[in-house]
Amino acid sequence: MFRWERSIPLRGSAAALCNNLSVLQLPARNLTYFGVVHGPSAQLLSAAPEGVPLAQRQLHAKEGAGVSPPLITQVHWCVLPFRVLLVLTSHRGIQLLSAGEDTFVHIWKLSRNPESGYIEVEHCHGECVADTQLCGARFCDSSGNSFAVTGYDLAEIRRFSSV
């Protein structure tokens, strides 16, 4: 069971793209960083555990040759042994195919059956996020006790934590 925590306001809405949200939790600093994609920009936010936004800034894709400005399609935090990188991908030269999304977040548990060796899938939780078309969902911690979602034309990141 999860409960909706305090939302984190965004300066604009999230794009209608799959995987438009990236979450990086830094327990040593007691902070969570979020990256959200919208058009030619990505919003980067930091928040305290209570969901209080501490800082927010926007990155814009650099203009290149072409008729339209480049669109950012994904933002992702990559944790390396000695540094954390923020990786942005763009639509230039790539065709995109996106599956339909709905208003539900589902959490599944994957485990290997010790007797048969087969992978088993168990549905653990389903959550309806009313009045929005979900575009991105990420766990906020490695134990799966909290997660965050973004929705199309939703100017906030909605956070949930286990009860």
C-alpha cells in the first residue's frame, strides 16, 4: 500500500513520452534529484525527503542545423564509481515509437523459483493516479519503498511512499 505524498511543482508540464522521468536518490545528502523532459528542455529539480523543492533549473537542447529545434526525448542519471552523469537523448536522426499509457502504476515482483529455475512474476500493487495520462514512473529508492510519476500536461511530480 502506498500513499500520495506532497507533490513537487514543475515550471512546465511533462512531455507525453515514455520514460520522461529520472530519479536519483542521494541518502548521504538526504536529497532526491529529479529530471523531467518537455520539448527542447529538461527540468532538473532537487527535493528534501518531505517533498520540499530546494532548487530547480532548466537545460535547453542546443540549436543545430535544421528547421525545428531539437527535442529532448529522455533524461537519465547514470551513477558511476567516481561521478554521477546526466545523460540527455534527442530525437535528431531517430524515429520514435511509443506504446499507449493509462492512469495506473503497477508494481511487479520478479523472482526465480528455486525448484524449477523459472522466473515468476507477482503483482504486488496497483495505484490509480487520477486525472492524468502517465508518462514516466521511477522508484525513488533501491528498496522500492517510494516512487514518483509524471503525467502529460501535469505541472508536478507526484510522489508516493509505502505505508
